Amino acid sequence: MARHHQPRKGSVAFSPRKRAVRESPRVHSWPEREEPGLLGFPAYKVGMTHVTMTDTAKNSPTEGMEISAPVTILEAPPVVVMGIRAYRKTDRGIKAMTDIMAPELDVELSRTITIPKESNGEARLAELKEKLDQVVDIRVLIHTTPKSASVPKKKPELLECGVGGTSVESKLEYAESVLGKEVKPENAFSDGEHADAVAVTKGKGFQGVIKRWGVRIQYGKAARSSKGRHVGSIGPWSPERTMWTVPMAGQMGYHQRTEYNKKILRIGDAKDAGDINPAGGFVKYGLVKNDFIMVKGSLPGPSKRLVMLRKAVRPHGKHDDAPEISFISTASQQGA
């Protein structure tokens, strides 16, 4: 019988596969939206459960029927808009032009992070409005409030978030209206909407080529004469070097990844947290105490990892109606 041949499994698209620089996700691009508001919202991954809901997807084999779907719960305490950042266009892309910080920030915030020294914030804002013709984009600086969540950390994450609007003037007007104030997830997203999830994946440490790249384990005769869990050849005689595309052992996991078009099933208020909290709490997390976001399917990262939800940057016409959820499983997840 002939030996089975097939291309090597595993993509080389995400290379080099090294550890992420920071655990807080960094969003490199923001979509354009006409309505004013934040284009993203950070939340902490809690865990997974399942729900029973009516399938509203058009042309689906189960359209109109009740289906069971896995969901991921995110705890989303409100974020505080702590600054406004203006960008100008240069020969090397857009560059930050100026930062305008909120006049009054939480006193405890200065004990955990270094806040830039702000002087004459109103004067800088007036100066920015005079140079608005040089500005190409307005974004806001936000910080999370992890102390109110079941996350064992005091230091908040500092993030940059895009702002929706038809023009730079409308973006600045919205940013000015929320400067120094708290923003909730319901102000950024709505039930049924699709969003992109940006997060750092689970770290799996140093792994071999079989697990890391999906290389085929060598067959019996070759494995007996040498080893089985390795690459048969790492390249030709010429060129006299090992190509970067050759599968090698190394770091696996703890990479920043983006998953597109994840459906938001429900955005719940803190008082409704009892609807999703299982008996004994979520494993490795605890109880949800704040506003929460229920997303269909899985998301990158382990429990307590920060996930940045962003407005869909490449939506493809999926159904955005809010689903009818008839049951949410709250069975205990604790081991017997």
C-alpha cells in the first residue's frame, strides 16, 4: 500500500511565534462609524456556559428553531475616559499630536499608575481646536477599573480606543463630552451586534514541532532508525542555511490574536448577574459582580485575561437581531 502524502499542517502566517510584548491587547486599526461613541470596550474573560436560544440566522437549517449554543461570559466594569489624543498625518503615517488629560482623576489612580503631569488642559484644548485642520483622527485614552471585578489586581490597564463620528469635529465633541466620566458597555455595543475580539491567547510554553506546527509523526521504519517526533528534513544543501519557514520547536501560545465577527448575545446589568452566576461561581474566576457581556462561542485567552471587543472591522452582512434566550445554564462547574 502506498504511503500517504499530504502538505504539512499548520499555518506559517503568524510568525515569528514569540511571546506577546504585553498582556493587554493593542488594537492596530479602528473601523469607521457614523454614530458617535467608543469603537471598543475592554472586558475580563470569566468562563463559558451554554444557553438555549431561538436561531435567527437567515437561511440557516435551524432558522426559527431552539438551539443550544456555547457562550463566553465577559465581566465588563465601566471604564473611565482619562484623556483625548489627537493624531496628525506625517510621511511615516499618523503620529500623536497632543494629549489632553482629564482635569480631575481618581486619587487612588495616581497610586497605582504614573499619570502624566497636566498643565493648562483647557488652554491646550483651545489650541487644539484652532489647529483642527491638521488633525486626521481623534482617539481617547481609557483605563479599566479591575478592583470592582473578581480579578486579583489593583493596577488598571491603560488603553487607547477609537471614537466614531462623521468628522474630526464630531469625534472631538464626543470625546470632550465623556472626558473624565465613566462609560458602560451598553454605550458602546448593543445586543445582537457583531464585534471583533482581540486578546492574548493561553501560553503553552516550549513545545515540539508536532504540537506547534502539526508536523506528521514519522512512520515506523524511519522512526525506528531515528526519532519519530521531528522534522524529516530541515532544508536542502543549497541554500546553505535553514529557512525561517522550516518548522522548529519553540514558544507556543501567549500570542495576540484577533477573532472576527463574534456575536454579542446579551449585555447584562450588574443587578442581573445572578442570571449567569453558577452555583459556587465560575471555575478559576469566582462570581460576576458587574455588568457583563455574553458572546457566542469561544474567545482567546484563559480566565481573567483582558479581552478588547472592537466594532466589526470587516462585517459581512450577518444577522444582527438580538436573540431570544430562553435558558442560561447555571449548573455548578465545580468538580465532584
